[in-house]
Amino acid sequence: MSLVKWAFIGLLVLPAAELATFLLMAALIGWLRTAVLFVATSVIGVMLLRRSGRANLERLRAAFAQEGIRGVHLETPGVAAMLGGILLVFPGFITDALGAALFVPPLRRWVTSMLARRAENRRRQQRSDAHIIDLEPSEWQQLTDQSRGRQRKPKRAADAAAKRR
């Protein structure tokens, strides 16, 4: 499935999952504590974004300007902090958990290696697909077992035989 389809599905499913998570947290720890935690994570996200500030934003812009989207990855200095802060600002506990995970170096390295593996697998798949020729049904014909065993005449010899007749 394409990235656009996954993004669309995610945009439809994420709010429902966030609401379910909020209700579950409220049932577990109480409504007031859940609401305070809900607001506190957004405030922490804003504080982290302010702390990372313009220097990380400039590094991100420079990496994007040099190499395009391929130059921006989680190991680029400041990218994980900015992305984590943005995810913390978004309301919801699922995005908060993902944002907080980006501040933990072992988890960040694991996510980076997983994304790199998936990108490499996608590149390999695209390379192998380059050797596939996709034909319409009118552009090919089925060969029987008998016709596979016969030798074909070279095209030039066949043209010369046709001219002699």
C-alpha cells in the first residue's frame, strides 16, 4: 500500500485510538489526573520545542536544503528533539508516548535502524521490479509445450526464405 493511503488511514484511525486511550486512562487513574496529564504533556512539549529553538530548526533546514528529504533523518542533530516535541504538543497519549520515545537514545537508534531496513528493502524491491516487463493481454501469447521445443529460424533466414518464394 502506498504511503498516502497509510497516512489517510492513520489520520482516520488515530483520533479514535486517542479517544479510546483517553477513556481508558480516565478509567484507570481518574478523570482529573487524566486531564492534568493530558495538558501537562502538551506544556512539556512546548517547553522542549522552545528549548531546542532556532538552532535545531536551522540545522534541519540546512540538511533539507543540501540533500532534500533524504538528508533529514532521526540521527540529524535536533530532528528527534523537534519531532518529539511536536508529538508531545499534539493532544493524546499515543502521540505523547511516541514523542517521549524519541528522547530515549536506544529507542531512537532502534527506530532509525528499522526505518533504514525498510527503506533498503523498498529499494531492493524497486530494483527487482525494474526487470519486470508488464504486458497487456493483447501483447503476448501462450506457448504450447510443442512449440517450446522447436528451434526458431533466425529472422534474417526467414526473411530470405520468404523472398525466394
